[in-house]
Amino acid sequence: PLVLVNPELTFPAGDVDAGRIETLEGCLSVPGVRAMVPRFANVTCSFYDPIAQQNRVMEATGYIAILLQHENDHLNGVLYLDKFSPTTFAFQTEIDKRNRSLGVREGSWRFLEHENEMVV
């Protein structure tokens, strides 16, 4: 497990919009709703690791960077609905109906383990 106590995120320096991507997000705090949210594609996270009993710093990219920002927002009392692009707001039922009309089926996922490395 990865446990992050008192995480502090830092973002790439420079233009506020540089290095940002929009991702379709949802949250168990607001079930059934999705929207596009601007997030940084890369972040650095400083935190205390109670398992290793030390302060650590990690760099994260892609989905993990997005996840860290989403969860860190919760710690700061912010939901993705406070940051979403209003024109992209949709109920999950609408997304499911559209996907079915396009022939998109429900999928599955699995962890791939390669010599102690997990690909997520």
C-alpha cells in the first residue's frame, strides 16, 4: 500500500495553463455525474510515509498525477464540481446511453505484473 500523510503537491512552473490536460472525472462523493476537469499532467508530491517512517518526495505523471490532485482536493474541501468545465457536465446515464448508441461495451481491467512492476 501507498500511504501519504500530509501530502503537499507542487506543479510545473510557468504558465498556469501549460502542462494541463482535461480528463473526464467522477467521484463517489457525487455519484452518477461526470465532467471534464483541467489537471496538471505532472506533479511532485512531498509527504510523510508512515510505513517507511520517513519524509519522501515522488514525481507522478498521467493517471496517478490526476488521482493525486483529485484526492488532494478532497483534503482541501474541494470537489471536482468546483473545477469542472460547465459545458462538459453530464449524468452517467446520458454517457451510458450515448456509448451504447456508438456500440461501446462495458469493459474490464486487470493488473499486469512484470517482475515486481505493476502497470496501471
